[in-house]
Amino acid sequence: MTLQTVLDALVTSEYDAGAVYEIIASRNEGDVASTSLVFAEQERQHAQRIKSLIEHRGDLNQQVSDEVGQRLMIYLKESDSKIEAAAASRKQLFRHALKMEKDSIALYQAIAKLFELGSVGRRQFEDLVKEEQTHMYFVLKQLHDME
């Protein structure tokens, strides 16, 4: 599997994650809704940042490690689980978002290692990890508050 294949899949998945946060926002109100909308926009920005990296990166035909390939498959399987948004409870939506965030953190950490220390690609994926961790903590708090 090439880096190009991985990055292309991530662009689509980030847009999908944004859609999940939009659904969460529509099912909530107040701070939860507004924060979810901010996260939806951040997920779309993640997609744009990855697209930019694709456009400015030289060798995208490099083969990725087995670890990255396996983590991508796990991530895509979760992204493709296609929870029925119309029928999903708030708790199911947040659990789905939590799984997405955890999988993306693990995947982005593995992808960051493909880039040289200090490179733009490495920094971008390290920044994405931090942002996804912020999303994960928010989702965990929401799930905790539902208990």
C-alpha cells in the first residue's frame, strides 16, 4: 500500500468524521452542539490539510509499513460501519465518535513516523494527533456525563 493510497483514504474519512459531528450537533444543544460544530469544521480542515500535503509532497509512491496498513484498515472499517444516524441514540453517536477518534490517533501517530523528524509532514500529523486527542477528551466527557 502506498502513502498516496493512505492519504487519499484519510481525506474521505475526515469529511465523514465531520458529518458525524454535524449529526451530534443536531441532536444536542448548547455547548455540546456548538462544540460539535467546531469539531465538524476542524475535521473538514484536517481533510484540507491532508490534501495540501498530497499536493506538495514529492514521493507518494513510497510503500507504508505493515503497521500503517493495518491501522488504516481498522480505521476505515470503523468509518465504514455506517451507523444509522437517523436511528442512533446520542450515546451510540458519541461511542462511534470515540472509536473514530481513538483509531485516527493511533493511525496518525504511525503515519507521522513515515516522515523525517522536523519535516512539514511529520509536524502536520503530530498536530492532527493533538487535535484528535482534544476531540476524544470532549467525547469521553459527554459519555461520562450520560452515565
